[in-house]
Amino acid sequence: MQYEAVIGMEVHVEINTKSKIFCGCSTNFHAPPNTNVCPICLGMPGVMPVLNREMVNKSIAAGLALNCTISRWSKMDRKNYFYPDQSKNYQISQYDLPLCLGGWLEIEVNGGPKRIGITRAHMEEDTARNVHTLGGGRSGVDFNRCGMPLLEIVTEPDIRSADEAYAYLTELKQILQYLDVSDCNMEEGSLRAEANISVRPVGTTSFGTKTEVKNVASFSGVQKAIEFEIKRQIKTLNEGGAVMQETRGWDADRGITFTQRQKESAHDYRYFPEPDLVPIVVDAAWEQGVAESLPELPQARRARFAKDYGLSAYDAQVITASQDYADYFETVARSGADPKQAANWMMGDLQALLVDAKQEIQDGLITPSHLSNMLKLIEDGTISGKIAKDVLADMFASGKQPEAIVREKGLLQISDSAALEGIVRRILADNPKQTAEFRAGKEQVLGFFVGQIMKATQGKANPKLVNDILRRELGA
């Protein structure tokens, strides 16, 4: 029997406010364990939580960017459970009346667009972090994370493959980073993606039994976990077994999912309205104020870069991967430099230098003006593309402007026709065999001559002028 996968994603995003969702404790991830805590986030008797307004603003921004309807009236609820990561034995979340409802996000699938429905995005407090690395069979609980502002974004079961899930997560992360609502750092737990996976016979519409896969540390890990789980469920059904509804973990070393616990249902949590918090009323003016503050989002920016700067769809995708990267490119392009050349240098040599140095583009010594000025030196014939590679490396290390580097190192391109003609004639005279081969029709020999001339001039010869002189001297 042929099966298809049915996948929904739950993504928990820590919102980057300075203080926690219901108290004034710092959200600094790197603080020593159990130092960013107070009676409110520890759930001491008699304390009263107060909702962080900036958390609501950023959640509305995320909802609008995901084409959701912002609820005019929503509330917080208590989700009751008994695990050590909540000292008060309940989590404050949203249940039946969330802040954001019914949106969508568009991804590219096989060269075409596909909309993934967004069921809801609701606010809640994060839980504490269980630590199992203390040794001696001991575990600990770090309550610094407890009460961190969290937005949970839940999709419709519209995803049909691990590749689509990866594309969804990548697009979602990019949007959230453009909005500056979260750094989406998976290593620090500020973005956690959980997949709900089931399979069903092709052609049917009813859903199979789903499993939820948690504790995956990267998007590629999510992709691999989904691929494994799809195969596991199909194998189970083909062998006459039944898929159990459960929560499964991901073992990256072995490349398998494994049972963690039986999946709870909503009634197990005994939700009820949070009595210590007032309802959240977002009127039209509040929503409009947030809407007006939204930046240009990735999809719109990709389309504009393709239209205004003539970039290919692929180049526009790469250049807009982060807002800093896109801002850098646009500053260079608006300075008068050739946009396509700017994109090529950014995606090629400059990116290679950044990767080697483990730097982001906004942190390096090469500013947009550095790159723009270098491109203008290439365009006006002052330096060649080959020399520019050395200039770029020098700029990256020193932060000097390209004009200064060219002067200091004597890197001016040789564009004197008379001087180059003498060099070309000498190279031709020293290589009579290759000269005869070219004149006999072996066109590729021209590259040999160009290489010899560049070697003789230490790469300073004007390549276009060299080609013109060579062809003239060879009678081509």
C-alpha cells in the first residue's frame, strides 16, 4: 500500500523582551543557574503576575506577519501538570481564546508556492530547564528559563514531507528574525520545533494516528527525524501493527526516534481561565500601531530585489537570508555600484572570508563603502578582478579602504597599451609552438597566453586590453 505523510508543526519561540512575561526578572540566557528568579516566576503563594506589554506587541507583530487575525479579546489560562520544570504545578498559557488565529505562511515547493495554514499563535510562559549533566546520577532544575516569554505557533496538518517541513521552518525563522521578535537560536533553546507526524493511505482523507517528535536541536535534525518517523510508521502498518499516539525523542547519534511518554490530551491538563490576569483587549488602534511598525518582510524584499536590481530568484533568496545581509547589499547597490557584481562578491569571496573567520557580515571590517569603492575600482579599470581578490582579503584583515591598499602595494592595473604590446610580443616570441597552434585554429591556446602575460605582470595587466592586443598580434 502507498502512504502519504501528514505533518503539522508546533514551534515554540522565545520572545526577546528584556524581562520575563509576568515579572521583572532578566531574560539573560547566560546568567548563572537560578539567579534570574523571583517569587512570581517561582510561583510562591500570594504573588500576582502582570503581563509584559512588549510580549503582546511582538506577538501581534508575528501574528500579522503570518497573516493571522488578531483577536480583539483573548485570555490566559492555567495548564495544570506535575513536572519539576514548573514549581507551581501549572503553566500559564492560552487555550481556547488565543491572541492570533487562522493565518498562513507561503513556502517554495518544487519551484512553486505552497501555503501552510497557521492554526494559531498563542502566548505562554516557558518552563524551567532540567539539567542532567551534574554527574553522580543527579539532575537539577534551572529556573532562569521559567517565565521566559514564549509564543507557540501551530500549523494546520498541511505539510507532506520532511523537505516541506524544513522549508517551512527556514521561512518562519527568517520572518521572526526580520521582525526582531526573537534571535531564533536553537542552541540556546530560543526556537524549538516539534513535529506531529502521521501517515495515511494515498487517496484517503482521514488522519492516521500521530506521534509528536521533540528535543531536536536543528532544522536538519527535524528533517531527519521526520524522514525516519515516516518510514517507521509505514513499516509498522505494513507489518500489521498499529501506530501509538505518543511523544518520541530524537537520537541524533543513532538516527532514530524513541518512545518518551504517552501523549496527553487537552483534558489531561484541566485548563481553566487564569484568575490572576485580566483579559487581553487589542483594539483596532493597537493593532494598527503594531502593523505600521512592521519592516519589509523577506518575501516582499526578495521580489523587490529581483525587480529593482535584476537579481535572479536564487541570488535574491541568498542575499535576503538575513536582514543585516540584505541591508548591506542594498547600501552597496544604492551607492552606485553594479548590483549583480555586488551580489556576486558578497555570495562568493566575501562570504568565504566571513565563514573562515566565523563572523557575520555586520561584524566584519569590510563596510558597504569598502565593497562599493572596490567595485568602482574594478569598473573604471584601476584594478583587475584578480587583484581585487587580494585587495578584499587585505580590507578584511585591516579595515583599510581599497584605494589606500592599492596605493600602498602598487597594485594599479596596467592599462598602458604600448607597455602591454611589448610584453605580448615577447610572450608570443618565447612560445612559437603555441603561437602556431593558435593560428592553426586551436582557440583555447589564447588562455595560455593570457596566463603567461598575467604572470609576467603579477596579475596587473588589464584583461580586456590583453585580449584585444593578443588577438590583434595573432591576426585573429
